[in-house]
Amino acid sequence: MKTSRITEEERAKAFTQVKKPEVIEKQRLAVRYHVEDYDTNDRPRRFLQAFAAILNHSNYRFALDHFVRVSAKCSRCAVHCQVYQATGDPKDIPCYRSELLLSVYRRHFTMAGSLRGKFFATGHLTDDKIEEMAESFYNCTACKRCTNECPVGIDHALITHLGRYILSEIGIAPRALVVSTREQLEGATGNTSAIPVPALVDTLEFLEEDMEEELGVKIRFPIDVEGAEFVFFPAVSDFLMEAETLMGVAAVFTATGDSWSIGTGYFDGINYGLFYSDRILERVVKKIDAETRRLKGDKVLIGECGHASRSAKYFLPTYCGGKDAYPVINIMEYTHRVFKEGKLKLRPNTITERVTYHDPCNIARQRWIIDQPRELLRAICSDYVEMTPNEDENVCCGGGGGTVSIDEIRPYRTTVGGKLKADQIRRTGAKYVVAPCANCKKQLRELVEDQGIDCEVVGLHDLLYKAIIFDKQQKPVITEDIERT
């Protein structure tokens, strides 16, 4: 059941939060930025040049022209911002953060602002303001929850993204993001986790043996199969840390008999460009398109990952063919469809412990994937409960917008960014928190550990794996069964 919007009492409470913990100041000093080697006194000029180039070669100007005309400072967004509610710092209010960049646009890229600035000799961009933007933009989880509350529809997450994009163009970005995307686009392995192809193949063969031993079913991970309906791109970290999720996906396809394949040319659904650079975003999306074409697939299938799903679904058409781009399907959409069609049979009440579901922002905020995982969970769980609020008004895990990849700010993510989510999970009393997103899984596991919450964070397909009913022809008769007969 979807919850109602925030009440006036809750709104008032949001403005009386405790002040920020000391850990925040200590942690902010620990962030390592990749900074190009040039005179910092030259950074304002470099920033404005990058800003101008982006405006000339994109459609951001149309959005910014609208935002600076309607810009409201009512702070209604504060009541939906989990970072502000944890810190009580006015600088963490979304409209304050957005104004940092909008003021630069207003002063340097509008006629009125330029004339006023030159006449009064005020409002010039300084290096101190650039430093403030760098810190503020990476405090934001980019969850878009504040946009739901903005009375004039300002997209604060979009402004945060644009600010990060401009900063990255002058060499200011978290080192974790830069290192990962550099390996993905220029490294020998071509993926963010630096997994070589032989290691990938060995891992999948090991999982196949493990599943056959456990279930008595021959479940395979097809590799480099041409002409398959689905070409599969999970978050590549799944091959290292989410074996149960991958096993669940493979088991679903074995049960349905539909064709799918993992490609060795490229097998990483992660796209950190969505968090900080449109140039990176485009290059990664084109790698997904190229691998799907190489294998002559019909559709792009993204694994349990929110940002990987969103970046492929919304930007494959932008950069790779428009209406002729490959259709993008999230694995939960596929699994739900075959379940409703009767091709996938699930054992009711397989999971008896209490289960709750976390909505990843990138697939829930626009109400893209809401009901599908819930129907699947209710089909196999005897004690399913909801967090509050949920669905498109969900609370972010606290590591959104790529911040989960910055290990230096883990205390900040688990005591500030994830505080409201920890409170939600604790209230449910759930044993399992289902988080169908690689970034959310990492953040929530660190969150429950640091917050001392007794629960396990799993993927949707981790639980489905336990509940799939295989047909007799899919499950070979083993020796013990013959002897027993």
C-alpha cells in the first residue's frame, strides 16, 4: 500500500533536527578527488569555459533558463531530503545546493546577469565557490525525492549532475569513479571490477557445478551465443559478490527455456557516467550497444541494478539509434512476465522469515518498476511487510548518485545519508531486506552493519532461486531416486 504525502507535523519536525555529527566534518576531509595539475587560481576560468562548452553542445540551457526564472527558495524540498533531515544544516537543503550552480549560470550566462555583474563588479566565480560546489554536489545522493515536493518542478538532481559534469571536465571528481571508468573504457579488462575473461568463465563454470550439485538440475550460463533473444549485462561486481543473484537469474531462464547470453566482448552493466559525466555515460552505453550487435541479440537485459537499468533504458535511444535502439528490459520485468504467463512456477511460502523490499531510486522514482518485485515476493514469502514510505516516495539507501563507491565516506553514508533508511529497516523487524540493485546492496550491507541491525540484505533472485519448481524433464533422475523406486 502506497503511503500518503508528508504531513505538516512531519514538515515542521524536519526543520528541528539535531545538528550534524562530528563524523561528518572528519569524513568530508577524507574524500580523495582526482584533480588535474594546474594552478587553482585558474580554475574559475576553466570552470566557465567547460560550462559554456556544455551549454553549446547539449540541451541543458533550456532547463536552466526555466529553473532560473521560477527558482523558488521556499525550502519545501528540505522535508524530503534525508541528508538535511540528518544534519539540520541549511547548506544541505536541495534548493540551496542548486542555487550554487544556478547563481553561476544567472551571473555569467544570462544577459541581465552579465550586465549587472559588469556594472556592479560583483558575483564573479571564485575558487572557494568551486570548492563549495564540489563538496555539496557529492553530499547529495541524487535520489530525486526532493523533486516530488518542489512546487515549481525544479529537478535538483539534474542540477547536481550537471554541476558534477562541469567539475569533472576541469579534473575534479572522486578518485573512485575516475579509476573505475578508466579501467572500463581504457583498461585491459574493459570493466569496472577489472575481471579478465578467463576469470569470468571460471566463475560461471564453478557456479554451474554448484547449482547442479545443490538442485540436481543442469543450469548453464550461456556465453557468446549468437542470436539469443536477450544479451545480459549485470553490474559486473555481481560476478564477484552476488553469486546467489546470478544463480537465481540462470535458474529462471532454465525453467522458462528462453534464450539468453553473456558476452565476453563486454559484460558490465555499470555506468558511472550517469553520476558525473555525460561523456563517460555515452561511451559506456555505446559499448552495450556494440556487444549486443556483435552477438546479434534482440534485447538488452540488465541485471539487478538500478542505475545500470536507468542508464541503458533512457540513454540507448539517445546515443544509439533513437526509436531503432535495442529495447532494454530489467531482469525483474522479465521474471515477472514469465511468472504471470505461467512459464515460471514458484513454490508458495518458501521463505518463512519476515521479508521487506527496498525500492531502488533509479527504477522506482518514475514508477517504472514498482509492483513486479512485490508480486513475486508475495508469491514465495509467508511474511512480507512494507517499509514506509515506499514505491516512488521511497527513501534512498543513502549511497545513491555514485557515493557508495567512495569508501572514504562510508561513515558519512551510514550515519547521515542512510540514517532514515536504517530507521525504516529497523521498524520492519525484517530478517531479509530485498534490494535489487548492486549499489543499494553494498550500501545497505554497510548500513546494517554500522547501525547494528540484525538482518540480511539479498537480491530478489536470491530468494526466487529457493522457490523455483523445475519440470521433470529439466531435473534429471539421480541414482538415489532410482534405488528408492
